[in-house]
Amino acid sequence: MKYGFIGCGNMGGALACALAKTTKNIMLADFDNQKAETLAQKLGVTVGDNKTIAAECDRIFLGVKPQMMADMLSGVKDSLNKNTVLVSMAAGLTTDKISELSGGLPVIRIMPNTPVSVGEGVILYCSKGVSNDIVDDFVNDMTHGGRLYAIDEALIDAGCSVSGCGPAFMYTFASAVAKGGAECGLSQKQSIEFAAATMAGAAKMLLENQDKTPEQLTDAVCSKGGSTIEGVNVLRNSDFEKIVTDCIKAAYKRNIEFGK
């Protein structure tokens, strides 16, 4: 099986890093050829161009921006093999649209996040015209990226608003926590590391205690009159929950706009 990446920016590059732990039979292409060359050298894989990838690869990851997808596929359409499976990570573009633009090829649509590059990502996926065996192979190939979740395509834009965009939201929160720690006397380095490690532990608690709600886990940390509830009350009184909810809804709205 030969894999190609057309576009290896932040997201395409992260997926290539994860896949390279399974196979080195990978070819990269990017409009910035130096970027492709640098990543290929790091991973021990090869560099090509869009048309070479279209002609030679069995699975092709499409890592270009949604607004560039039509032009890119138009340029390689005549080179694509009818047995090729396209793997699209373009926000807002449905499997039907990608299949149409490519001349009817089968499509796996994914919504990954950048932590796939360190094996702790979330990859949401759905497909059109792809056999169960091929989907199972794809899931197996990407296991080094993190957790994979099958999802109804009607919900994938909503899912992306949480998991795909989520790392940026988490980093923003971690930065704020770290600044607070630094203002209380910690070094910036200490404060960031403590915030990151705490987020990782809290996330594991959520994943491994799914019989409990986040609110219940919050209450378990708080004691009446204690320091934690003092901080939590600041968040609650500042309408923190609404702000974060609005953040997710804004990202979701933009995902929908990409598909129009």
C-alpha cells in the first residue's frame, strides 16, 4: 500500500508523522517544496508532486484548504487511479462533494487534530463508497495517531468544532492558567508544565470515569470554603461556560460556511 499526502502543513504533517510509525511507503507533496523536503527527511519518506501522487498512490490524504480543493483536484483528476481512496480532511466539504470533484472516487472523510503527531490525537471519520475492510485497514494504519471515532457525517462539523479546533481552545486555557500561576510566584516554565500535566491528568480522569459527568468530577475536587471552589466561582460568575459554548458554536458556524 502506497500513501500520498497532497499538502503537508500542520495537519497533513501531523498525520504523516503518525502514519510513518506504521509504514515508510509514503510520498509527500506541498506547494512549499522545502516544507515537504524537510518533513520527508525527518520521517524517512519520499517527495513527489501532486500528479505523481495521484498516479502512484493507493491512499491519498488531501491536506489542502477547503477553498483550494476544487482547483487542486481538477489538476490531478486525469491522473487518479480508479482504485484510489481519497482521505479528505477539509472542513465543510462532504464526501459527496469530494467524490464529485474527483470523478466518483471513494472517500474517507476525517476530522483529525494536531495531537495525532504525538500519538494522542482524535480522528473523527466517515466514508462514502468504501468497503468495511478498507475502512478497518485505515483505522488500523492510523492507530499511532490516537483515538479514532466513527461518526455520522451530519455530525462531523459539530465534532470538529470540539476535537479538531479544541486543542487551540485548550492551549488558550492553559496559557491563562499558566499566567495566573506565574503571577502567584511560579516561573513561567513551571507554570506551563504544571498546567499541561494537570490538563492531561484531568482528561484521563474524564475518559476513564465516563459514568461521571464533568460537573461531578469538578465537585469532587471542591470542598466547602476551600481554595478550589473560590476559583471555580470566579469562572462561574464570569459566565465562563457561556463563553466557551459560544466559542464552540462560532467554530461550528465557520465549518458550515466552508461547505457552502
